[in-house]
Amino acid sequence: MSSRASNPGDWRAKVHPIFIKAAEYQKKVLLLTRSASAADQEEATRLSRELPSDLVQEAERLHDEMKAAGQLRHRSSVSIYGLQGLREGSVISEEHYMFHWLCWFKYNKTVEQLMKEYKSGDFKAAKQFHKLGLEFDKWRFGQTDPNKLKFKTDLDHFDLVVAGLDLGIKSLSTDELADCFDALCPCGKPHDPENLRKLRQRIETAFPPS
């Protein structure tokens, strides 16, 4: 029995419809990706490559509107993926993305921060740097599947919070936040309202609006 007081549908009126559409699509893709069926995995690859045109157009339109209004939250992707100094529209390599992605989720710090600590003589950072290089090479040589890696920060929860910060989830009560994640998160587990509140607060603090 849940002690949550919210109506499970209340949260939908407080978040942007594009957030719901995108999260539902992402959930579908991730569940197919995690399936043991080769056919499901092939379908996940197809869906990832062939995004619905209406969803893409709506997302681009919202992006332009929010950019014009100065409401975009760039700092999370800029710092996590090492995009500082790149012009809008720049393309990074898969290797660049994966190295920075692994660093953030493995140690909750950016490559820039890790290298700064490493160069300062921090031995713990040195060990982290070398472990990161090994993890990256495992991926590069096909010895590990990044979709199956486990980190202290839950990837499903992190991605949903970051995606929704500027699309309404900041306005959700803790119970509504849990109801939202119960509906949209692909992990398939019940969500604790207080844990999600703390995660949302940590991400807001780490990645304030630009």
C-alpha cells in the first residue's frame, strides 16, 4: 500500500507535453534495448535512428522558443560532455562522448575536474584517471556494454531529472515526482519520493541555468 497522497495523474498537468512524449519514447527504446530478444534490440536500434518527425519538429520548435527567452539549461551537457568552447551545432566523436560520460557517472566529476585534481598531485585522482582509461578501453575494444554498467547515480533517474528540469518537474511535489517516475522511468521499480527530491536538488545545484 502506498502512503502517497497525490493523484497519480496530477503531475501531467504540471509538466510540458513534450517531456512526456519524449520520456515515453525513450522508455520504449530502453526497454527494447534491455530485452534478451535480438529482434527487440534491432527494433530499439531502428527507433533510435528513426525518431518520429513530429517529435523532432516539436522539440526543435520548443528549443528555439526557450533559447529566444533565455530559458535553456546548457550547463549540464556542456560540463559533463566537455563541450566548452564549441560552437552550437558542433559534432563530437563517439569516443569523446563516451570518455566524458564514463567519467561523470563513474566519479560524479567532469574530465576537466578529474584532470585538474590529477595534475595537482592528488593520488586518488591518479587512480581514478587510470581506472577510467581502462573502462574506456573495455568499451573501445567491445569488452563491455555501457547499457549494463552500474553506477552510484542511477542513469534512468538522472536522465529524466535533467530532461525535465526546464519542462516542469521542478514544480512537482515529492509525491507527484514519484508518480511521474513510476509512469515514465524504464527501471520498473516503485520510486521513493524523498530520494527523488534529493536527486532533483543535487542536480539543480550542480547544473544551474546558464
